[in-house]
Amino acid sequence: MAKSLVVVESPAKARTINKFLGRGYDVKASMGHVKDLPKRELGVDVSKDFEPRYIIIRGKGKVLQEIKKAAKAADRIFLAPDFDREGEAIAAHLAEYLGENGGAGKICRILFNEITKNAIQEAIRNPQEIDVHKVDAQQGRRVLDRLVGYLVSPLLWKAFYRGTSAGRVQTVALRMIVEREEEIEAFRPEEFWSIDALFTGAAGVPFSASLQEIDSQKIRIPNGEEAARIAADIPSHEYLARSVEKSVRRRQPPAPFITSTLQQEAAKRFLFTARKTMQIAQSLYEGVELKAEGPVGLITYMRTDSTR
């Protein structure tokens, strides 16, 4: 009996999905990207519409051979890398490789944003085509990374010292940091004071109030001497609460995390680096071993800028 082949990125993800699908499926891991631009050359034909030249990543030949062997024995091939741009590029490279090695006509793409039994089975029932627009977006990003890194970095070596690097993201981020630092250096602090007082109402209930106005004029207290003078004068007056207003406010629960807010909250609460946060999130997404249930995915896909 022929099996269906499912290809994902990581072994942990493969183990979790294999448990959900059972005997009729063979689940293999590509171990991430299988093709990339060559390391020791530009790998982009600038004169030919910036066409990239992809090669099989060193060490991935054995992985691809195992996937090819399983693909030949399968009646259907489901490519199931993550549903972001990187995942789509992995799926496209796998489809290209398997299509050249006997897999043409039985390859399809499946998408899910959580690793649960229902989500995986629903994805299997609704196979799709590879999204060429996502692939193009990833390829454009990769080409731009290479052009900036390979062409601009040597200019920095000449201007500064060897080892200085430029990057599509890091150079822009560095500029933002410099601009912010310049703002901090240009800032001139101004002294400002505020006055709070504690009152007791007619019913004996204490409450606090902040001084906002004197004689119906908004005030600004520029120094400690002026603050002390005003504070000394406060007890000599009587004060009247003109009104008490009560209101009910509805507070919405916080939106689900996106990548950036997840990293910010983990840094604030646990002092985690962004790298550590994403490593933990990746393991929670791919599946955690629970004694009674086996490996179970506990969160939805964590590389996202959408709360939906």
C-alpha cells in the first residue's frame, strides 16, 4: 500500500504530525532550507533581472536523497513547511527538486498555523498550490540581502576596517539608533514640579488630588522654591469637591501576541533575549511531549505580524 509523503522543516514537527496522521503517511523533515545562494560568490546575475543562482546547501544532499526515496514510493506528496515567506521558498525548492526526480504531478502544498490533529487533517483535505508571490517576496528579500552585504560591506572595509558589515536590516536599524542617540544628546532637561495633597471627605474617606490650577489659571511650577511656597499656602484654604462622577468602563483583553510583542513581553518579564524567546516559542509550536497525549503543539505560529 502506497503512503502519502508529508515534508516539514524540523524533526520535532515531523514527530508531532506523524502521530496525528498515522500509518498511511510518511513524514520527513527537510531540516530547514535545502537550497541557497552560494557562499563564496555573489550568486545574483545583476545583468539578467537580478536572477539568483541557487545551489543545494552543503550537507543537505543526504536529506534530499532520503526525501526523494520516500517520494518515489508515495502516491501523493504534501509539502508542509511553515506558511510564511521562508516556508514557501522551502516548499518551492522541494517541489523543484522532487519534480525533477519523478515527483511531478503528485506534489501539492498544505498550510496550517497550529500543529493540532484537526488543523493537520483539515490541511490534508484542502491542498493548495505553492504561492509564487510569497516565493518571489522571499527571493527578493534574499537577493537584496546578498547585494547589500556583498557589495556594500567591502566599501566599509576600505573606509573603516575589515570585518565591518552592512545589511539590509542592520544598516537601517543602525541609522535609527544614531538618530535617536542624537536626539538624546540634543535634549535639554527642564525642571518641573507637581503638588499632590491628601484630603479627608465629610464621611471620613481620604482621597488624593493634584494641583492643576490657581485662580482658574493653569500653573507650571519651575523650581523647588516655588513648589514649597505654594505647598505652604495650601493648608490655609478650604476646599470643596464640586462633583463626584462614577462611570463603568469596559476594558478589552490584550490582543494575541505578534512576534515583536511576544519578544518584548518575554524580555520585560523574564529578561529573555529575542533569540531565546523564539527558540522556546518554536518548541512550543512544533510540539511538547505531554505524558498522556504524546507530542502536542501548544501555540499557533509565532512568526507573524497579525493578531488574527
